[in-house]
Amino acid sequence: MKVTVERAQLLKSLGHVHRVVERRNTIPILGNVLVRAEQGRLSLKATDLDLEVTETLPAEAAQPGATTVPAHMFYDIVRKLPDGSQIVLESDGERAVLAIRAGRSRFTLQTLPESDFPDLAAGEMGHAFALPAADVKRLIDRTQFAISTEETRYYLNGIYLHSADSAGTATLRAVATDGHRLAQVELPLPSGAAGMPGVIVPRKTVGEVQRLIEDSEISIGIELSTNKIRFTIGNVVLTSKLIDGTFPDYGRVIPQNNDKELVVDKHEFEAAVDRVSTISSERGRAVKLALSAGKLVLTVTNPDSGSATEELEVEYASDALDIGFNSRYLLDIAAQIEGEAAVLKLADPGSPTLIHDRDAKGALYVLMPMRV
Amino acid sequence: MSARKVETEIELPRPRDTVALIGHHDAEAQLLEAYRSGRIAHAWLLSGPQGIGKATLAYRMARFVLAYPDPMSPAVQQATSLALPENHPVLHHVAAGSHGGLLTLERTVNDKGTLRTIITVDEARETIGFFGSTSAGEGWRVCVVDTVDELNANAANALLKVIEEPPQRSLFLLVSHSPARVLATIQSRCRRLPLRPLPSHEVVQAASIAAGIDPDDPTLQQAAAAAEGSVSRALTLLGGDALGLHQRTTALLESLPNVDPRALHALGDALSGTDRVALATFIDGIERWIALRLHQGDVNADLPRLARLAEVWEKINRAARDTETFNLERKPLVFSVFGLLAEATR
């Protein structure tokens, strides 16, 4: 194999793929990145056996071929080479080394055979559709905070992506929950996604996709089967396993008949909750919301340190109500509101509250109350 | 009977690399038959003495299932063994540990660079994530546990959780040297597959492949004869002068209770130094000999004698452990071992 490539491009691509490789690896080949030179391009592939990232970049391939080298070391070498240099990668079939040359620098890296490198991407993908990057980003950004980290309920450790029917229109819906809060975002169903299976995309994959979307103008290709999902983001292709489990019937926990409606200014509310929660202890982060006509009083009482109270003017016309929430969760959800105001639909102090954006459609959040 | 691992300087072949299976045709046929039927039990307990090819068979089965995910396909229905064609990609991936459909639980190296004595609970919990996500291959998820004896109590229970409620198309291959000590709740969920020690000619065959020695080599023949059906024991005996040591130990044991003190001195000298293999070979020879006596003895007639022998076995075990741990002089150990044995057999 012999290939010449621009340092800046190689560095950028390696920056994407090497993140997938874990620093400490008991299996040597998983610490490596697969380097493959083909006609006019170079492809780099890294995997942790749960997901796989491949990136293709233009290069002058004098002699096609493939090998694998330690990912982090290769990345560090390329990073330290002078900007603007041309890098030559060369290996022969005889010795198990890859030579890296740029300007006056010479490196050789030990390689492992390409045939040992795992291949996750094999297999048929039944469904394919495309979404604007901004939409994919929204689906992820608005739901990611609610993904559970509890390992026993592993089927909650991801975003449930599925097609759904929302008041007569078909939608692509992303849901995440940890049992305390739930986030749901939907978009009109893109063509090609009809009949897609509901899949649970693991947390790590979600984070990786989010980081790979650098340009929100582009279109992202999504392919999926019951076993795998693949995102094509520019010249990066990410293939991932899915979580094998049944996502709970979340529809039953979304309250339908909450009649008490509270409208708060997003910024005022967020700042006020943040201020009063200063006093709360690590363990109990409860903040009490006391509602009366046109007025909301936020109170935090911590028996060890003191108490805090703040009054807000709000739109509220129903009966008075006292309800408690975890301040952390309240802040997380407030941060997801894109418009100026949030609408909270409440029933009673023991029932879940429905929160959505007054100005933007398509996203809703459910929050369980705390006893205060 | 002993959980002691025989340390060896010879690089023993790793089961995940070993493609050839010597012997165990019945067991292999049972696995193939079960897979072919389309209703294979999800967990198997492969048991038998150390070094006879249990893990080799487990990996062979794992490779077969990963390579041919559909049990109804012609390749499976017409297969006569679990062998894969040469250069099949699954062979490379399994050997490199990079097959996404295979999880291996085995003892790993700790931060200090030494091999752990157990499989930890954190490692066993990897099964939750592995079986909780879809397979990287065409559907099967295979977990090889080598060995299940090395799981500590917590790790065994963590593994049990997953074996209790396995997802579709999952296969557990548990390897055990002492199946009776495996958690009863795990045992009850496994189909048992006991493997027998190999006959001597098969040990020769397997050891000659592994060590690259001519099968007609007389040393190999002797090592195989002394190995009691275990390929790893035969290979250990082939390293250094382990075989000579083993034969001297055996000869001395045969001469009990009237042992020649000069021969004991010579044996003690041969053991001196810090060679772990030598000490392990000596202790292993003694333990085997006692075990044989205990098995052959008539319980009704010889009860007090057998009880004495069992007691001696325990004392020897403790003394050997101390000698190894504190790096004590080995000659006194040789004398005390034979002293105890002479008394017990008199």
C-alpha cells in the first residue's frame, strides 16, 4: 500500500474516528484503526464492537492496500506533523509495519493484519431515508437529557426512534425516559421511513452522531434494520448495534386530561429555579411550586442550611395548587424550551405534569412530581 | 480435584486460536445435532479435567454458529463436523477477539500486570450490555466462559441473571473443570456435556500439533503416557526437565514407605531455585498419586487409612502453598511430604 494524503484532512478524519477507540483495550486489534487505500481515496475505520465509524477522504493512492495501526498513536503522530505537509503512508506485504513520512520526519508503526479487523457494517438494511442535519440534531438534543443511565433497565439506555401517528399525520418520533422524566420530539415522517421498525439507539451512538454533525445544513442519510442503524453524515458513515429490548408503552404515562394550565416565561422561570435551588442539599433537590391566580411562588427549604423563596408573575387562572419537583429535572426541561414561554399542564400534586413549548410544536416533556 | 493451575513456561496454545479438535467426536456430534434441530439449548456446561479440549470445543462451536447463523441452511444441515473452511473470516475474528457476536469471559490481567485469580463481577456484568444489544453478526450472540469455576460468587450470580432470561438467538458455552462446584442455579439451567480425558494416542496427536514435535518422539510418548489424558499436562511435562522430574517423583512414590534418602536429596536439589514449573510439577505428581489412592481404596475396608491420606493431602497442599508464597527452601518440603506419606501408607 502506498498513499499520499494532505495532513489537515487526515487529521480531521482521524479526529473523528479515533474517538471511538477506547484508551484501554484488552483486545489489541480494537485499539487499531483500519487504513485502506483505494483508487483516489483513503478510508479510515475504527470500532469498539458496538459501533463503527468509517470516514473517506481524497488521497493519491499509488498502490491500493489495507492495514491497521494503533489509533491513538497514529492520531498523535499526525497531529504533531507540521501543518500543510503531505503525508505518505507506505507498507509492504513483507514486514508488519506502516511507514509514515512527511517532510523530514519518518515513523514506522507496527501493524496488525487487516483480516483480524471486525466488520460491523455487513448485513442488509431494510429501510433508508434522509433527514436534514438540523432535524436529526433536534431529535437528539431535545431528548438526550432524559436517557436513563441505570443498567438494570438497559432498554431505557437509548433513544427510541419509531414512526407514530400523531393526530392523523404520520411522524418520526424520538422518545427517551428514565422513569422520572420523559422527552418526546417528533417530525413529519420522511419518505422511505414508512413501516420502519421501532429501534432503540444506544446512548453512546447518540452522542457520537451529535458530535459528528458539524454542519447543520447538510442532509443525513439514515438506514436501519431490526439489528443495526447507519448514519451517513457527509463522508462519515457510522454503523451501530441497537439495544435489543422492548421500549415501554410510554404513551400511557403522558397525561391527557391535565386541566390546570400554567404559562411561564422561560428565562425568568429558569433563572428563578436556578436561584432558589442554590439552597437545596445534594440529596433532596425538591423545589415547591405554590400556584395561585396569576402568581407562582417557588420555595426551597433545606433543614441544614436555610430556605429560599421567589415570586413570579405567571398566567394561571385555575384553583390554587402546591406541587414539588426535582429542581435539576426542572432546569433540564426548561433548557429544552426553544421559544419564549413554557406551558405546564398540571392535575394534582401526585400526578405527572405535561410541559411543552408555547411557540414551537413537536416536542413535549413529562415530569413526575416530588412529595414536598 | 485440585483447583491449582499448573504454571508453565511453554506457551500453551490458546483455545480461541486452535482450529483442530482431537477426539470428543461424540460431544461434537451432540452439539451439531442440537444446532441442526433448530431448538438448541441456550446454555451448555462443558465439563471434564483440565487440558482435554473443552474450551477448544466451545470456541469451535461458537465459530460454527457465528459463521452459519441459520441452522436450517444447507451448510449446517449437510455438515459432518463443526469445522469451518480454511481462511473463513470468522476464524480470524474469533482468534483476534474482534468478533462482535462473541463475548469471552476469562481471567484478565490486572493493573499490576499479573493474571487475576478470578473473573470479577464487573467483567461478568459485561454480559448484560452484550445480550442487551443486538448482535453485530446475523443474529447470534455467543458467550464463552472459560472457566465458570473462576467466577466468584457475585460474578456467578451476575451471569446467572442473563442465563435465566436469555434473549432470542443467544448461546452460552460454559467450561468447567469441576462442574459439581458450579452454582446449582446455573447448573440447572444448562445442558450438560461431560468430556472424557483423551486416550494416550490422541494426546500425542494434539500435543504434537500444538508443540510442533514429531508424534514419534519418545519424550512426547512418555509425556503423553504420564499426562492422564490432558494435552496441557503433556505439554507442561515437555517443557524443561519437567518430564524427568515427574518420573523421578513417581518412582519415589512407588517405593513408599521405604524411600531412599539419597534419592530424596537428589530430588530436593533438582527442585531448588525459583522455577515455578518444577515445583508445580512435583506437587501435581504427588496430588495425582494421592488422588489415585483415594479413588482406588475400598471405603469399607480401609476407611481410617483413606482418612489419613486425605488429611495428608490437605497438609501437603498447605505446605506447598506456603513454600510458593514465601519462596521457602524446597528441600525441606520434599522431605516433609515424603515423611507424611510414609507415615500415612505404612
